[in-house]
Amino acid sequence: MHAITRALTFCLIKNLTVCSVNLRMVFVETWVYNYHKHEENIVTNGVFTYVAINELGKPIRIIKNNQDCSI
């Protein structure tokens, strides 16, 4: 007998300012539910952090929609 599963992915986007640098953090989790075993388990998770940098790896200011933004 094959187990029937359902996969669910959750995502939370958080914009933060740390030490005058704007960050965008994306939190991701994927869960599966096994109907045969009546179990729910997390199968993967991660946190992705985005910041604009220059060729030296330093945070830079960018222009977005004609507005100066630090990212």
C-alpha cells in the first residue's frame, strides 16, 4: 500500500533595518502530511537574506521608483 502525502510550503517575508542597512528576510518551511501514518513532518526550511552590495561586498544605496532607498 502506498502512503498518500500532502506537501505544504509556508513563506514569511520580513523587512528589517539593522545598523542603518535595510534587509529583506524570507523564511521558508515545507511540511508533509502522511495520511496513512497520520503524521506531519517538516522536510526543509531556510532563511534567505537579501541586501544590495557593491563590487567590494559593501551595502549600497539604490534608486527605486525615483526614490533613494538604502538596501
